[in-house]
Amino acid sequence: MTQLVEVPINSTVGALQSVYFQNQPQLQSITGDRQVYILGIESISALTLPFSPLTPGNPVAAIADLQNATLTLNIAGTLNYQQVPLISMNRTWSNGSTSSWVADLFRLKDTYKVDWTKSYIQMVQAPITTPPFSYLFQVYYQYDNDLMD
């Protein structure tokens, strides 16, 4: 299963500033009596989807914006996966002329109890694209432990 998650960036965001995720009910650690395991996360760039379907009219982060930010996930109260470059989670690339390719998914193993409201994106420098724009993530999940290697 997958869910698209958005982190909107506004004009007040600057260098070394953190922007937190909103609550993600579908991706909460416990849904009813089921645990939600996060299998992988993909960062989406404007090359794949130019505008956000969640905030209509908001442009999606450009490749330069993915190179300018990191992700930190809070898992069970601990900051795990600290400062992962968003560009390393981007699967679709293009050299702008003749070739493009798709990289492997950024996988997580047996990851559950993610607290999305304490997980964040951090800008390295001021945003490259003039805000507002959105960071988009395709989050892959399932309701039991990850049996894949």
C-alpha cells in the first residue's frame, strides 16, 4: 500500500530550519489493532509531478530543492534516520536531454511507530525554489512486519 504525504514550504522557511510533517492517520503506528510498518519512502520531484495534488497549484520541489534538504524520522521517540538527504530518496532522474532512469526505492526494514508530527525536513540553505512549494513523499507501508530482505 502507498500514501502520498506532503510537507508544504512557505516563505518564512530559511537555512537550517526544520519543517515538521502533519499528522498522518493512515500511517500511524497502530491503526485499530494493526501495526503499520513503513517499507520505504520515495521523494517526488517536479520531474515526476510538477504540481501537488494535495495543495492544488503548489509547485513540487525541484531536484535542486531535494539536494538542499534532509529528512529525520522520529521512531518510537528516538530520532532515527537522521539527516538523510532527500535526493537519495528520489528515484526518477533525467539529464535533461536524452536519458532518464529510475533508482531503487529507499527501503526501511521493520520500521513502525513512526511519529510523523515529530519527524521533519530540514533545509540546508534557504529554499532554492521560491516558496510556496511542496515536498512530496510516496510512503510504502503494510500492516505486518517486513518479510522481504
